[in-house]
Amino acid sequence: MQSVSATAAPFFLVAGVWFAVFGIVLAFTCLCYCCCPREPYGYSRTCYAISLIFLILFTIAAMRLALVILAAVMLGLAFLGFLFSILGMTCLVYFLVILGWILVAGTFILCGVFLLLHNVVADTCVAMDDWVQHPTAKTAMDDFIPCVDNATAQETLVQSKQVSFQLINLVDTVLANFSNRNFPPQLGPPLNYNQSGPLVPLLCNPFNSDLTVKDCAPGEVVFHNATEAWKAYVCQVSSSGICTTPGRLTPSLYSQMSSAVNVSYGLYRYGPFLVELEDCTFVRRTFTDINASYCPDLRRYTQWIYVGLVIVSAAVMLSLIFWVIYARERRHRVYTKQFMTGGGGDHNKGPGNI
């Protein structure tokens, strides 16, 4: 994690240096302008032309990349700065310079965050793929996802089938030997509780005694409809637990049998899945799907985002610098033209008129 974090450090460093250095320059410029006013001394036609050219280029760069990275604020800032610079709105330009100074620093920080995210995604995808491709090797994922060997997992599956088989046998034994038999009245509870009426269908056991798959016999009910089917065989009982209406299941017995069915069905239905969790088959399959379906796009898009942020940040940062240079040269140019125009005739054709 430390090595991954170190890759994003340059962007955080650039953000800090930009924020500090450009802030000092802005503060120094404002102090000089406010505390030490002086007449403009002329302007450089080369500096004026170059600053205008670079101002246009970097504004265009920021506008194009904004469509990719959706940096609408930076786009608006670049466009307004360009427009105000061309129109000579110096106060607004300096206001946008201060705003852009903060936004550029924040954008460089975002660059670092997305670069960090990109590296984390890439390293995680590589680790998952390595863990899937080398199941017996010692990898970094083994510390986070402990897995049992296949033999132990299969033994767990056998035990879950065995428990399910025994529970169903117990339910069917109670039905066949107690609920569906007509004991003499003198035996009394618990053998005779006045059960009567149609016989209760047995529960289908999906396993043979050797735990191989078994087909259901005619008339047996299966897991998903057993509790509903047995409701028709529940009788009303007296305070002593004796049936007072036709039926072969007391409410108490029905509740116990329903619980046994639910437990048995849970073991039957989710036992294989729990075993896959135990030996990490499910996790490996999930990692394979993630690595194939999501990792390439995640790595590509996070890279696009941080690269786009880097370029648009650099473009706006340089635009800020050239806003200041161009605004300064434009102010000096205007002053020079006014001075030379006031000086008389031939000066109108002097170097101030470009």
C-alpha cells in the first residue's frame, strides 16, 4: 500500500508547490501594484504576441479535454479567462486568476487521488488473477481469504447430506409410525391423540442411504410444498392435546415437522454453496468474472480520468500564467499607443501599432 501511495505523491507535491509558489507570486504582484505604483514603461511586441498565442492554445486544450473528463468548471474558467483577457477586463482576469489558482491546486490533488485509485485497482486485479491462476501457491490473497482443502470441503458436504437425510427419515418415521396409524383408544397419548381422517403424505427424501440421488415416490410431498400440503391434516385440539376434529397432526406436531423440513431443505439447497465458500470455489469464480468483466474497464477509465485531469490542470495552470502576462502586456500596449498618439503625427506609425 505504501508503494501504491508513493506513485501519487508527485501530484500532491505539484499541487502544494503550485499553491505556495503561485500564491506568493500573486501576493507579491498585488503588493507591488498597490504599494509601489509606477507608470508603465512600454511593452514587448514579442512577449505580447507569444502570450496571446499560448493563451489561445492552452484555452483550446482545456476546452477539448473538458469534454472527456467533464471538467465543466475548468472549461468555463478557461473560456472566461480568455474572453476577459482579450477584452482587457483586468480586474475580472485577476479574480479568475485567484479562483483558478485554487481550482488548479484542487485538480492536481484529484489527479493524485485518481492515480492512487488506478494503482489500487490494478494491483487488486493482478492479485485476484494471480490467486485464481495459482490456487496452491502462497499469494498475498491467502492472508485475507483462508480456504480449506478440497477433501475437507467434500467431507463437509457429505455431512450436510447425511444430516438432511436423517432429518427427513425422522419426519417420515413419525408420520408412518404415529400420525398415520390408528392406535387403540386405551393407549392414550402420545400414541393415540384421536388422530383420524386421510393419511398424511410422506416427505420425499432426495437421497438414498448411500447419499446418492433418489427419485420421489408417488404421493410423496417435496420440500417446497410440504408445509402447505400438511396444513390440511392439522386438527383442532383440546387443552389436553387431543384432536377434537378430524386430522392426524396436532398444531404442535405440525410446527415441529415444519421446522425439520426447513432445516433439511436449507442443508439440501445451500449445502453445496456453503462448501464452495469453504474451499473458495465461489470466490475464485467471482474473482474470475470480476477480472474478465470489470478490471479492464476500471483500469482504462481511471487512467483516462487522471491523465485527463493532469492535462487539463496543466493547461489551465499555464493559461493562468499567460492571462497575467497578456493582461500586463496589453495594459502596457494601450499606454504606449496613447503616449505615442499624444506625441504627434509620425508616432502613430511607431511600434505601438501592432
